[in-house]
Amino acid sequence: MRTDVLGVGFDNLTLAEAGAAGAALVEAGGFHYAVTPNPEFLLTARKDPAFRQALAQADLVLADGVGVLHAAKILGRPMKERVPGIEFAQRLMAWMSAHGKRLFLLGAKPGVAELAAARLKSRYPGLIICGTHDGYFKEDEPVVEAIRQAAADVVFVCLGAPKQELWMVKNGPASGARLMVGLGGSLDVFAGVVERAPEAFQKIGMEWLYRLLKEPQRFGRMARLPLVLVYALGSRIGGK
């Protein structure tokens, strides 16, 4: 049973358990997709029924965001640990490299996916990166066909939320892929275009602060995120 946090059900897993679950979905056959909601997702899902449904229907829902864990704790439903999407992807790629699986990278600005592919091949020597495509496309069909032609087992879909989740729901089954994972800006990190927060920030769940210090223009978006805790407290008091 999933842990409900403000209307979004999360799989209460450790990072290791999430990695194993992702590998099992690849081996299971058929199409599956994974999502990695953070507090911003929760706020969007409250107002966007299609997005909320896309999250609910996902085969794997991972808590990417310390705010999700804090909200769950306020609600009296503590979760095991935070599972950052980028770390889930790293676990999955390590497994894929050992099992000859094929990965397609979709998203980011032109050239970024190719740069990410080169760096990932170096880090995971057995990983087969069978194709890339930037996120600046107008028609879905050519991209879906490219994934199918590449015979991808896994696709990292980095188009930003809620676009990437809705895209996976709409186009995943026709792509022939076994697993799609919505990963936001992860390709920029894999490519070395964007630096991830230092480990000290990661350990204390303050990656958001590091990003805010590096990108002050994000303040408007970040300022809304404490609302998740307010809503959680309201739900707890209201007995929901």
C-alpha cells in the first residue's frame, strides 16, 4: 500500500529497494513508468487533475524532495528515506551496465543529451546508450519512432514536470520501451552543464538551498514550497 501525502501515493522504499524495483520493472515485460515527485509536484497536482492521475498511475512513485518526507511525518505517515531521482537513475544505470540493457536519453537543450551520453558511457562502461534526442520538439511521433527503432529498454525523460509525466502516459506504450523515468533536469547534471549540490548539502536535505544560492531567480518558485507543510499540518489537524 502506498503512503498518501496530500493526495499523491508514494512507494515507501529505500534507495536500494527503489533500484531493485526499477530493475524488476525492466525485466517484467510490457511498459512501465516511474515518477519522482518533489513538493512542487504536490502543489501542481492539487490543481491539475491530469497530472495527479499520471502520478497515481505510475508503476513506481519515489519521494524526491525532503519536503515530501517532512509532510509525510507531519501527517503521521513517516517514510523510510528520500530517494532522489538522480540517485535512482544512477542505481538503475549500474544495473543496466551489468546486464547489457539499452538506454535512451530524452530532453534538455540540443547537444546536452549527447554530452551526457559520452560522460555516462565513461562512468558505466557496460551501459548501452542507444539514442538521444533533445527536448525541443513539436511532434511526438518522430521521437517515439526513434525510441522504438533504437530498441531502448529504458528511457530517461527529462522534459520537466508535468510535461514529462503526461508525455510518458501518452507515448510510452507505443515506444516499445520497458521503463520510462521522469527525471527533470538530470541530463544537465549528467552532462556536467549543471553542478549538483555538494554532498554535505545532500546529506542534510538542503540541496534546494544550494540551488537557490546558485540561481536566485528561483526564489519565486521556492517560496511556494513551504505551503506543502502548511497543507500537511492542516490535513493532520482536520483528521484527513
